[in-house]
Amino acid sequence: MVGRSSGGQGRLIVVSNRVALPDQTATGGLASAMRAALQERGGLWFGWSGKVARQTGGEVHRIKDGIVEYATIDLSRADHDDFYNGFANRTLWPLLHYRPDLVDYDRKHLAGYLRVNNLFAEELMSLIGPHDLVWINDFHLIPLAAMLRERGIRNRIGFFLHTPLPAAGLLIALPRHRELLETLASYDLVGLHTPRDRRALEEYFLHEVGATMRRDGRLQTPGGRMFRAEVFPIGIDTREVADSASHANEHEEIHQLRHSLEGRALIIGVDRLDYSKGLPERFQAYARLLERSPQLHRKVSFLQIAPPSRGGVPEYRQIRRDLERSAGHINGMYAAPDWVPIRYVNNSFAHDLLSGYYRTARVGLVTPLRDGMNLVAKEYVASQDPNDPGVLVLSRFAGAAQELGNDALLVNPADTEEVAEALGIALTMPLPERRARWRRMMDVLEKQDVTAWRNAFLQRLAQ
């Protein structure tokens, strides 16, 4: 049934590249937030099944779980390679993370990206009811609203970009950028993490598209389409993370980690293995800390957890090799028979274990070169013991820096000397200062949690 504009209360339709099915453990705050929103008002979660099949589309796999329905489709190998591995990960991802030097543009990949978005639109048409709100997520599906509009869908449609958005000067480096980015005007509401991201979007539409800013704050394109861009910084389930961390002692793995430290202070980093995370620079900064502070030898350990991602992209294979070499070099230079300075782990861990690891660490080291928000920074803060909290060293180029401000130790991740200095300050910070900084950051996280984020977005979309 094709949707029509109406003031009635309908379902929520969530659309994303991947779907967290009901029999799967929700591995992150976003999945939990979407499930909670769907369970509150009833709805549908639509996206790729995660399976590569002989052909794209065909049967829509549908699962019902109470008042929530899940609908997924398969992708062919060719469509997956062009849409996901190709245009999404090798073209859009580096561009959105300020790395135009890594953009690998191929018309074939763009064609596959548009083809899969068209397929999503075709399948969604019959699933959208007349009063439903549609919430589309992330850079994989930028043109989806325009394709739904072409098919007569006039429902309220919102979009949230989970990555950073670079300035117009970088966006125009993308070949045929207007063909893609101008479709954002087909949404009623575009949500972004930070004011900087919103300014970038507004400047692109004002200077590249020729849009005008209306007095009510909406952008109007030369073709007459109007939409609103607003800031909605995503949060975490603060209470759940804090509760999980407070029960960390129940896990044998946490006892093993603490025993292995033998009283040493722990610095922790947890990131996907991605060039946007600043991991080579982080390793260099830690090495500089050891070089300039010999009194810390045998008194500190650095645990970097970096699960591999996007193994089909050459740049990711290269960064893994570089980090393995760097970790070996640091340990070879500074290790002693009873001390390994850096522990570099390529495995992933359950969230309840991670919260215990965060709680054990005196310093959380979160230094992406660019990041939309970075929820690890927030999870580290939420996991701390209120009586003896650790210190967050945070890149000023992570969206979280806009909220947590100077209560974290803000650094430029490219300046290894500055990061090393911040680590030294964090390791020696007095307890009263640590408590005061942590309390102010925790106040922000409790107020602006993931529930507040989704409610703010959906209420604005419905207005």
C-alpha cells in the first residue's frame, strides 16, 4: 500500500544496510535503540539479510516478533561487491572521513550502489502504510528517499548520517556529487551528529546546489523541495553500560586481566581496524610516552583491541600489517622479561566484557583522525568506578568531543607529542580531579543517552 501524507499515528519503518534480527544479540547501542523504538509503537525493520545469494532480491525474508516485523533481502555477489565493498566502502567511507586520497571511484560501483538502492525502494513500496514514519540510516542509503518519492511515497521520511560530513570543498571532489548528495533534499529531516556536520551540509546546498535558507530554518532547493537539517548527537544506553561494568568482577576474564597487570596502570583503546581511527599515530604516541618517561617502564601497559573489518579492501590489509610491525617494534625496544608494554589483540569481545576492561583501565585512549561520534569514548566514561574513575584522552576530531569537552583531555591525534603529554597527565591525575571530570561527563551521558537521541529525532520528524 503506497503511503499518503496524513496526520494519523502509524508504524515506524526503520531502514538500514544491516538488520539486527530478533534471534541475534544486539551488539551495539544503535541496534538496541532501534528495537526499543519499534517495540514502542510497532513497526518494521528493513534491510540486507547479510547473505550473498545467486541473485539479488527475489524472496523477502519476513520474521514477526510481537508487534515488530523484520524484512530482509539477499544481495548477489556482484551487487554486494559494487554496492557495499565498492561504492560504500571504497568511495563514500574515505570521502566522509576526510580522506580524498583514498577515494576509489568507479562508475560500475556507483551503478551498483544506485541499483541496490532502487531495489530497496521497490521492495519497500508495498510495506509502507499510509501513516507510517520512515527512518533511513547511514551513507549506504543516501538516495533511497528520492527513489521512494519517485514511486509516489509521500510519508514523512527522515535520514540519519552516522559518519562525519566533510566541508563542501571535499564533497565536490566526488565525481557526480550532485547526482547523489542533492537527493538528501527528498528527506523531510536530515540528522547529523554535530553542528560542524550541519554547517557542512548547509554550505554544500547553499553554494553548490543554489538552495536558499528559509526563515523557519529549512533549506529550499531551486526545484522547490524543502527539508530541515538538525543536530542529534547519538548516545549510549548509559545505565546499562554502567550496570554491566559494576558487575565486571563476575567474569573470570576480568580477573585474569587484572592479575596479569600486577598492579600496573592500564591504557585501553578499542576500535575497528580502520584507517580513520588513527591507530598508527596512537602507537607512535605511546612509544613516545615510553621514550620520554622511563619512570613509567614496567608501571604501565597499553591494551589495543582492534577487530578486523572490511578485509576485502587493500588499505585495511595494509594497516593491519603496519600495526603488527609497530607493536612488535615497540615491544622489542622496551619490553622486559616480566613486562610487555603493548598488548595488541585482533579479536572482538562481548560488550559486558568490554565494560569490565574499560573499568579496569586508568586511561581510555580514543584518538580517531575523524569520527562521527565514537561511542567507545562514551562507553569508557560510563564504565568507570565513581569512587576511582579513569581519565579519557579524546581526539578533538571525534563527535564526542563536542559534548564531553575539556572534561576529557582533548588532543590532536596527528600530534604524537601532544598525545604522549596527555597520557602522562592522565596517568598522574589526582583522584579529586578525576572524580570531578568524570562526574561532569557522566551527567552529559545520563541526560543525552540513546533513548533521548531516538526520541528527539522521531519527535522532530513527526512534527
